[in-house]
Amino acid sequence: MNYILFDDKAWDNLLPLTFTRPAAEIRAGILKISEKWEQHLNVKLSYLTKEYLQKKFPLVVQDENILINGSLLPDSDILESIQKLNLNEVLEKDNRVLAAKLSGNEVANFDYQNIDSLNRVEYLQETNHIIRPWDIFKNNEVNIKSDFELLTKERKTQKLSSTNQVIGEENIFIEEGAKVEFSILNASTGPIYIGKDAEIMENCVIRGPLALCNNSVLKMAAKIYGPTTIGPHSKVGGEVNNSVILGYSNKAHDGFLGNSVIGEWCNIGADTNNSNLKNNYAEVRLWNYESQRFLKTGLQFCGLIMGDHSKCAINTMFNTGTVVGVNANIFGEGFPRNFVASFSWGGAHGFTVYGINKAFEVAEKVMERRGVVLDETEKSILKEIFERTAKYRSF
């Protein structure tokens, strides 16, 4: 069977993180949503997403296809229901399409908002979705635990060095090539997963759940409170609490990051801090692109949401519930406003437009350091984002 992950309105609500990817490419726990489905189904999936993303995330169509909502996380119940679908049936819950089985001719015309021609099947069990940016860190504990079970089942961990102090060693899994020395690891509060060729430097203090993905580094004396995920090829230091770094990003120095989500190719300057709690302990509101306004999150703790390729200078201060778009460059004293548009250059004293050619120049250098090329496909995506977000840059 051919499986396709499709985007629905969750893509709009997950902006700015989804400007550069389908919703299924969000990391939730240890794995991306797409990787979870591939693990469960043992197949390679393709994507039905925004047209400007389709070249990087191609669509493969066959005679019969099962389309799965890209914001939906797999479990045994939903897998069983999806695989029982007949042709021209759609599985839904609370008016949200979870999956559909379609012929190849019907895939291109599939519209999750118009399914009147399909036979509906109501799903009666609970579902786990990533629909809003704060779902990523809010649900990170359960997602780390489920991924930990999936990835470590019937496998043997690498041996942990005797230089470390450990609580709950049975809940620690170390992949091949990882290094951990002279650190304190407490896995009694949740599992600790250390990916291939990752490194935990001396004097780090970790309280699980933690996912340190492949080739990432915790710098010396880092303090990590779970549930936290550090995606691949990232460097992290200072203090981090209940945050998710999608990958290829650095927060290499002292400073606090809490209840936050950081995209790829970002850099957080030394001694940067974000607030994750308002002084009056009130509910945090967060900018929402789909509704074009600040929405209630239902959370008392909510920090920074930062899109891909954004950077901030040393000693940057972010207010509670700040949203930073793609390719923003923030610097200077004071608190920048709590919605920073994509391709903005400046800080609390004002912004100018971060020109697309200058952004390309920086991105090329940053990606080259990780052995990745900023090709024409990547450039076309960034150009599209630059044009789509122009209305927010009223400087």
C-alpha cells in the first residue's frame, strides 16, 4: 500500500514552524511525525503539502493510496482503523479527517474540507495530534516515552561510562558512538535517549525525559530539565527546561530557554534568556497566523517559538509567549515585541527588512558548517516565504 501524509489546517496553525516543512516533519518526542509513521508501517512515505514545498517533499501516487493526516501521531488503534479502510472511505473524528483511502486519480483533487463524495467512518478512540506550536513541548513527555519504547524494543544499549552518576540506569539508552563522561543523569523521572555519535560533556546535569539526537552535543555544565528534545546536529549549553530544538541549531552558551520550540538553522546568542511565565501568572497568549491575532494557549508556562534560520545576538531578552518568524535577525538591548515577522532585522528599537540575498549569504555559510548545501530548491522556498510574509513587515 502507498501511504501519503497530507496537510490540513494544522499546517496554518503551526506557522512559523511549518513555513519550511509539512506538519509531519515536526519533531515530536525523539522522532519526527513522519519517522514515527515510517517506523510503524515499515514503508517510505510521501507528502501532499503546499505547492511551494512539494519539490523538496515530493508526492508519490499509485493505483491505491492511503492518505494520513500529517499532524496525527500513530498508535496501534489508529493503525488498525486506517488499514481497515476500503476504497473511497474516510476516517474522521470531531470533523477532522484522520485518513482516507483513494485511487490514484482522486489524490490530486483530495480536499480535506470537502469529503461529501466519500463514505465516512467515525473514529471512536482518543487521538494524539500536534496542532499548535505549544503542543510540541506540552506533549513532549508522552511522545519521548512512546518513541523511546519504539526505538529501544529488543535492543541493547551501549555501556555507560563509570565516571557518571546515574539514577534509573534501566531507563537510559545510548546509541553507538555516543560519549557521556563525568555527568549526572537522573532517568527516574523519565527516559534518557542519547543518539548516535552524540556527546554529553563533563559536569552536565540531566533530569529526564531527554532526547539528545544524533550528532548533537551538550556543552560542559549544561542543566537540562525534561521533557526536552534536542534534535540532530545541535549544540546546547546553559539551562533548558521542557523545550524542543528541531535540529541543526545552536544554543551553545549560558542563558535560559524554557517551554519553547526552536526551528532548524537557528542560533541563540550567549546569555540569551526567554521568559516562560508572566509576572502576574496569567494565561499566555501567542500570535497565530491563521486567525491573524493573539490566541489564548491555556498555558501558564509558554516561552519562545522561533522559525528556521532565525538568529539572536548575545544578551537578547524575549518576553513570555514570543513568536519569531523565519530568517529574522534580532539584536540590541531591551525586549523585542512578542511577534517578530519573518525576514526582520533589528530589535526593541525597531526593525528593517532582512534582504533575501543577505539571508541567502548567511544561510549558505551556516549550512555549509554542517555539510549541507543551500540549493535552488531551498532558495525557492525561502523566496516564497519572503513574499508570503511581506504584509507583516510594516516598518
